[in-house]
Amino acid sequence: MVTLDNNVFTATFDGQSGAIRTLYAKPEARNLIDNTQSAAFIIEREQNVFSSEFDNFRSAFDQSNNSLDFCWICTGYIVRSTITLNDDGLHFVCQVENRGDSPVCSIEYPLLSGIREFGQGEHVIVHSFATGLEVDDPLVYFKKEDQGFRYMPYPECFSGSSMQFMGYGLHGGAGLYFAADDTEAYHKWFNFYRRGDALCASQIAGYEDIGPGKGIEAAWNFTVKYISETRWEAFGDEYKKWAKKQQWAEDSEKRQRCWLEDDIGAATFGIGAQHDRTRWIKRYREDIGSPVFHVLGPDWTNEPQTFGKGVPGGYPDWLPTRFNKENIEAIRAQDDKFAPFEFDFLVNPNMSESEQIKETLQVWPEKPKSIDKYIFTMLCPTEEYTRDLHVKRDLQVHKESGCDAFYYDISANNILKTCMSEKHKHPVGGGKELTEAFKRIYRETRNAAENNSDKTIPLGTEMINETLIGELDYYQARANAQPGSALETWFFRPLVRKNKARLIPLFTYVYGSLAPLRLDGWGKLTRETGDLIYNTIAKTYLWGGIFEINLEYSEHECIDGESAPPEEHYCFFKPEGFAYDENIAKFIGRCAGLRLSKLGEPMRKGDMIQTEAPGCRKILRTYYMYNHGINSGEQNDRGIIALDAVMAQGYLYNNGYTLYVINTSLFSEEATIVLPPQLCGSTVKLYRNGAASALSASCPADTASATEPEKAPSVQSALHLTLAPLEIIVLQ
């Protein structure tokens, strides 16, 4: 055995293979890794041909740096690693030198097998999948070999990693934080999965420049750090210290903010663009009461852009546009805004400009390392044709429609950054070059549109990853509504339905106001959709986003007994005839009104902080998921899930603290609000919606009352409140 030791860890490695054997945490007096697996790495030569074999292994200890240098001599290649232990954790750097005529595609290293439970109680894995997912007891629920977060590519949010970290531990107790400090955002995978009788954390690097004699340089640190109290916020706090210093964060600070953040209260997504839908455009605005941002459906193109019935190819298929005049006039009359929906890189190679498109298509690996199959015909972003089509098309769309923004679906955040073409400008694999090309195209498209306008033109995409926060202003997601929604969390849906996995606001927690605005909710404003929607609405606003009414895969709500004709929609659906529920719209309106008010400024511009869940009862929420593809697994799924009746979230802004509390129940609820250190012992202003009745605030120190917006008593640790149905309370 060879060993590294300091005041936190003792790390032992097999002297014959270099595989990690144990990671002993001195503060816990226990092994957090106890590995019996033999492999130190898994290398991929030809695509999907894997090996952990080597001919010779040697190691050397550098006392001055408290580090180990490992070298594995293999037939045709050499693997080298430097492992350093210091106050910031255990750090791994890796290199593959290719000495043969065969390619080296990727290497999985380190392989940190042998992770089990760290004590008695619930354990969690926190991952940046789908902007943030927490799964309970992975050793219990990741039952099969490789089950879990296996092959999670970065930067890719729909089926992979939106950021470069993850964490595992005993909830409230010992944990391990895993992160890469790669400032250049190279292609990699963050994995946490079942391996044998235990769990394994690993990183895969590669698919950047593949060919004879070409190796792999994973020159960044992959760090393993001890965390004393496992909470998802603790992992986020650790990553935030590094992430906010990176170039993409600096680019986001320079990004021009506009009407999107300060003027818009809610959003719609998928209202048909080609036919008159003014009945819904006007009614939503009337009941919500604040400006609405409409991402209109895809059916505005010259040749059909649909869900399942074809998409355009080259430039002539897109233009001229076919936006319904009445819709645009209604949007303008009520000071709403709109963006056209585009599959901006997804094309039909058998339409116009076919030869150019076929030469430009992204070439997927034979078996992509992802839970996604990537069965898309996508334009490779590095090619000149792709750039020219994107910029030229969207400039003309803006000229014809006067759109306020653009929205791109199945775009850069959904796609593996790999192209195996040997004819394109990038090296085989592409990796980072594809990421940089997406960024350039977005910038050039925005510049072209803004040169045709006197206003800022926001850009948005499906999902988000950290590399693009300087280029994008908003993104669309669906997972806030799970289990009453579909798409990006589908892989973990069985655990979500069991309440053993849940979305967490990890991306917003890390990047705060630097993160693009989130549109989420997947909402249908009908009673039949279930009362889970009230939880979803509150969650979306509490977590810094705006609620989205979604009309992609199902009919519009019936208003005065009428809905939109199914034959006019761009996606086939079965009419349900569900009536519009103005009560849901008005609750959206109250949350939107808070967001746009002076009291809501921290929600729009501040930074989320760790917030204790209110002490309250759990209530059974119902859901009916009828808004997805007719043959999808989630469609027509019904269920119930037990969730807290009362939710809260705190923000820091301008050196002040604001706590938002929302009763998501249709009944009055009792709640104990745990106050953070920022408020304890200070004078607190308490605001209630309605504001006429007094609030009884019972504290450990004393009992008193306050009426909005008078000052509440000095409090030490908690407030005991009775909240009216769907009531919103703000403490500052």
C-alpha cells in the first residue's frame, strides 16, 4: 500500500495497481471509501472497447507536495496521474499518452469505488442533473449494476451535468464533495452509480481530439473534499466559491438585463402562432394581472415545424413567417412580449439546401455515453453553414415579426458536445470546440437582431448549463412540476413518484442573479390537473423563476365552453374538454405581483441562502399528467404525493435578508418558521397579503403581534404562524 495523510484524510492506494483502497476521514474516525475493486481506471480505445489492463505500474511519493505520481504502462499508451492531498482535499490530475496507431477516446479516472453508508440514517446523492436533483439512499435504490448517475455528460443539462460537481453523504452528517476545477469547461462526465456491492464516484474525460497518436489531457483537479454536514446547500456553497470566479460568471455579469427580469410576471409556452388564440392571450393577462411573456408555438414557419410531423431544412423552409396578426396585436395592446419557438439546430436533411445540410450534420458516437440516444439530425455548430443559417434566418424572423426575444428548443443544453465527423473544422470528438461554437452563434445572432432594433433581444433555450449563462437570458424547464410533468427528469421518475428523488434549485442557488431566468411549471389551468399545481406555482416563484402555462401537447383550457380546434395544433392530442380555472390563474397573479413588487426585488436580484423548511403538516397533492406526447410513458399518469403544505425561501440582497413564506394549501395551515441567523435577535418587518388582520407571532423570548407593515417583535429563533389558504408572507 502507498499512503497520503494529513489532518483530515488518510488515503491508501494499492501498491500493485494504483487503485484507491480506503479513504479514512479523521473527523469521523471511519472509512468513507473502502474499496475491494481492482481497477484503477477504465480506458476506451476504439469506441465502446474498454480496458483496465496494464503491463507495468510504478509510483513515487513527493514529500514536499504530499503527492503521489502514478504511471501505468500499457500496450500502445501510458496513463499518468498525480494525486495530491492538502487542506482543500484529495486532488487527481490525469493524462493519457497515446503511443500507438489506435485512437484513445476516453478515460474514466479516478474510480472511487467502495462508497457505502457513513452512519445510521438517510443518505443522499446531490447531482447537477436537470439543474439539480437529490436522490435518497442511493445504496438502496440504485439496485442494479451501473444504476444511478451513470454517463452524465458535461456540459449537458437534459441528460447530464449542468455544473462540475456532485456530493454524497449522511443527511446532516459526514459527506464527500466531488468537483472538477476545469476553468476551460472541457468535455467530461460526472458519475455516481452502483458498482458491485457499493457505490462509485468517477469522472470521465475525453472525446476532444481523437486519432492515432493523440492522447487525453485532463489537466484540471478532480477534487474529493470532506463535508461535515451533508445538505445540498453545503455542496452548492462549496462549488459557488469557485464557480462565481469563472469566465462564464464574468460574462453573465456583463450581460445586459432587460424587461424580462423586472417587467414579466408569468409566461405561456406553446400557444399556436399561426391561428387566432387571442381568447387565451387576453384571459391569461386579465386574471394574472401583470405582463406575460409568450413563447409562441413552432407553427409559424413557411414549411411545417411540428412535433412529430416534420421540421424545416434550409433557409427557404423557414421564411416567410406566418404569425397570426390578431395574436401579435393582442400581445402588443396589453404590453405583453413574445418569442418564436425554434428548433434552431434540428433540421430535416431532405428539405431545401439538402446537400449543405447533410455535409454539416453532427455525427454522433456509435453508442453515446448518456441516458439519451440523441436520435436527432442536428447541425454541427462549428460549421460555417450552421452559423450563416442561424444568423440570417433569425435576423429575417425579427424583421418580419418584430419579436421581442428568441427561444431555441433541443439546442445547446440538450446536446452531447461530441461530433465524430472527420470533415468538419473541429478535431474528431470536438468537445470544447462545440461548446465555444454554440456560444459564438448565440452572440452573433443576438448582435444581428439587436442591430435591427433599439431594444435588448433576450435569448432563451430549453434547459441551461453554466457555460452559457453569459449568452442566454432565460431557459425553459419542466421539473419543478414533477411528478406532474415530463421530460428532463424522466430517467428518475419512478423515484420521484415515490418521493425518493426531487428537484432542488441547485443551479439558481450557485449562480443567483447570474443565472438566466427560469420558466417552469408545465401548467394547465384546469381543476383536473390536480392541486399539486399550487405547490408548483409557489415553488417556481420562491426559487426565483416565473410560472409557465404550457400548451404544447394538449388542448387549451375551455373558456366559455370553447377550446381551440385540435386539427389546428402542431401536435396531435386527444381533446379533454377541461374548463379553465381562474382560481389557479389568480394565484399565479398574486405570486407574480409579489415578484414584480419592491418586496420581490431580492427574489429577482438576490442570492438564495440555506433555508430551513417550515415546521408544518404534509398534505396529499393530486396530479394528472395529460400534457405530453400521446405515446409517452408519463402521459395520463395520475397519482398523489405527500408534500409540505407551507414552503419558504430566503434571499440575501443589498446586505439585507428577506424570507418568503407561502401556504400552498387550500386550507388554513399552522407553521413554525425557523428564522436564520440573519434575522435572529433583530427587528423584523412582517408583511401579509390582505394585511387587515393582526399576526400573532409567538417566539421563545416573548409573544406579540404585528400588522403589515409595522415592525414585529424582536425574535430569537422561530415564529409560529397561522396562514390563510394560499397566503403569502414576507419577513425582512
